[in-house]
Amino acid sequence: MGCFHHMEFSERTPLVYILAASHSGSTLLAMLLGSHPEICTVGELKFTSIGDADEYRCSCREEIGKCAFWLAVGEEMARRGFSFEVKNAGTDFRSEASPYARRLLRPLHRGPALEWIRDAALSLSPSWRTSFPEIQMRNAALAASLCKKTEKRVVVDSSKVGIRLKYLLRNIGLDVRVIRLVRDGRGVALTYTDPAQFADAQDPALRGGGTGKKREGERLPIEAAAREWLRSNQEAEAILRGIDPGRCTEVRYEELCADPDATLVRLFSFIGVDPAPVVRNFRNVEQHVVGNGMRLDTTSRIRLDERWKTAFSTVDLDVFDSIAGNMNIKMGYR
């Protein structure tokens, strides 16, 4: 493939990155953005949440390995010199790295000084020096292929994690803008305690990626759930401090649910597309999304989920507040 830094790109593909804690509404936001005639989304371009690709369902309900859309994307990637399958996408910086590099990539983003140390340590790995440019080229090629296949000009990546954003911002084939999506931490923490019940498809038979699995092994106690949400937002704050404020915007999940039309008009203007076309029936637009199980639901109705108010006990809420309450208040939630 040659050196990534010396590759020539006729143009940089505009990419909108949703930065958020998991289960903050990123799949909903991505699908709403993807209903715009100039924007495409397939959800999480890191493709690490698929699990068993022989069972995982695309949002079109087809097994993802047999989905005609994804097969066509593979053909477009092949024209660009890349072998591509969703089950082996090769776009995630962590999973494609050596064991040594994976250990270095495990900690969340913590600011420029520690990131300099991380990069210096990674540069000592010959395999990382080889794999990193390949992963970058593959991400740029995939974004361009998706735009080509869908005949749109902007792609949305709802991968959410900050360390991925750090490297995509360095990708010379991408023009990255960032939407930071925030949600009341108590609502997010509830989803971590029981993701099948509170963060998956409405139909139990379609949960667990379309398999109907109960996801018992993913459940976290409230202490761990609060820390997970807290760490995700600390990472987001750390990486956003190093980004041009003009290339970032923030949206609240609650704002999106309360007034989706006004929120989308604002976001479309930020992205640089015509702000007029807001499609309420976003599920009527063809989309092939990887991510949260709500992609398999059938209704376009947007409803604010605040089940944490009744599902959590007073003890649970006290535990959350002791760990992550200050961050929640800082973000405007009381």
C-alpha cells in the first residue's frame, strides 16, 4: 500500500464523529443524521460490537455477513485495494494491534502529556509502525467507499470512544468534526446494570445483536456502572481540550428527544449540509447500521427514556452520586 503519509487523496472525506459514553443515544442520533440526503451512517465504524457475525443482524434485519449493502461495500473497498468484510473490518486501532500495543492503547485518553508518552512507547513497536498506517488507510478508504456507495458526501461514525477519535483526527484522508453527545449519567448507568432490558431492541427476540440473548455477562453493579460513565466523560473532556472549538459541538440526549427538529437543524448547520431536510420517519430511509439494538426497532417515535427515576433505589442513587455525582452536576444534571 505504501506509506500512508505519502498517499495522495483527491479530497478528504467529511466525517462526523459522535463522542459519548456508550448508551447515551448515539445510535439514535446517527440514524437521525443519516436520514439527511447528504449524510450516510452505518453506526460504529470500529465494528467491535458485532460479536458472532454469523448471528449479528444489520438494521435491515439481514445477517450482516449476507447483507447486500455490506457485500457491495466490500466490492467498493476491493476497488480501492482493500479486502473487506464486516466481521474482519480491520478499522479498530485496539483490536488490530499487537498485544504490546493493545496494552498501551487500553488506558483512556488523559491529556497531551500522557498521550505523548503513549505515542512514544507505541513508536518502539515495529508492528505498530506497520499496522497503524494500514488501519488509517483502511478507515479513510471505508469512509470514501460508504459515500460512494450511498451517493452521499458526509459519513457519521458513532464509535464514541475517545482514543479512536484521537487517531482519526490525524487521518489525512478524513475531515473530522465532532459531536459530543451527553446524557444524564444516571440514565446511562442504568443501561450498564442491565443492557438487555434498558439498552437494546424493544422486541426481546431481537436483543443481543438479533439473537435474543439476555446479555447476562455484560451486567455491571452500580459502582462499576457509575465509574464507567465517569471515565468516559473524563476522557471526552481531555480530548476535546485539544480540538479547535469550531470543529466541535455538544448535544444533550434529552434535548434531542424533546425537540428533535430544532436539534437536527442546528447539527446539520454545524456539519455543513442544508439544514432544511428533517426526516421524522427516519426508519423509512434505507440504512444499514451497526450499534445499539434500537436499530432493529420499527417505530420512528422518539421518546425520552428516564426509567432510572423509578428503576434505581435510593441506595443506588446515593452510590452513583458518591462516585460520579460531581461530574453529573458539572454537566448540568441535578
